[in-house]
Amino acid sequence: MKALSGAVDAKDHYTHGHSGRVAQYSQEIARRAGKSEEVQKEAYYTGLLHDIGKIGVPDDVINDKGMLTDEQYMKIRTHPVIGSRILQNITEIPNIAVGAHWHHERYNGTGYPDGLIGSEIPEIARIIGVADAYDAMTSKRSYRDVMEQAAVRREIASGCGTQFDPYYGRIMLEMIDEDKDYTMRES
């Protein structure tokens, strides 16, 4: 699984280590939510492979150095469904395909691919979603540097109940508040 997540990270030059960090954050969110060790491991593995569908997105879209065009954005939006198809036969981790499929849904229903709302979004996807967004903000991208921790905190706080499940968003905020030296970021 680490090799597969490494393949995704290698394809996207600006997400080195992204999958591993999302996996760690997801596992910690599940732990703090009181989930069983089995669910915590599931969150880790799902986080590790949540972006596996990017393998099916053209390289020129993945590595575009500017803001995506509408056409490119539509192509990138296919990665959750592609990822779900890739992962659906991994029966040892029952929700791994579920997490990949719906990790870009938003709590208020404005996400993709299906526009699910609130608890319609599978719990594992709600966990991965906040961890993924946090890492995206705390990592360097082609169009911006790592965001300041206070700005990231504001984004997560303002997204609770709209982009993020408020429960898992609050757990992420606790993690941010405990990270006094801002070590939870791309280094």
C-alpha cells in the first residue's frame, strides 16, 4: 500500500508525502474520536490510498503549474471514482474504496462526485476529507507556499458544518491547537 501511495505522490510533483500525512492525520482523528484500533487502521490505510485514482488522470492536468481550467478541473474531479474502482476488490479493508470515493464530498452537499449531505457521507470519508484538506493547506503547491498555521486554523474552523463534519473538524482544530511548533505540515 505504501508503494501504491508512493506511485501517486511520484506522479504529482507537488504532493510528496501527502498520502502518508493524510493517513497519519486520519488515524489520529479516528483515535481521538474513540474508534477501535481496527477502525483506526482502516482510517490509516484509506488515507494512504485516498488519491490512488489520480493514476487515471492525465499527467499534464496533475502537474499543471497554474490554476486549473474548467476542463482540467472536470478531469481531476474523476479521481475519487477511479480510485474507488481500483480499490473495490481490497476486501481486507472494507471501507477503503468508500473513503476514496467520497473524500471530496462536503458536509453541506456541495462536494463531489455525488453531492452527498451530512451523515449521508460515509464516516470514513468525512474523516479523510478534513485530514486531506488540512494537508493540502499545510503543503507547498505550485501556486502557493505552505499556509500560515493561523490561516489554516481559520479555514478549518470556518469549514466546520459546511465543508467538514463539525465533529471531525473540531478534532482537527484540537490537533492544530496542540501543535504549538507547527510540525504538522510538509517539511
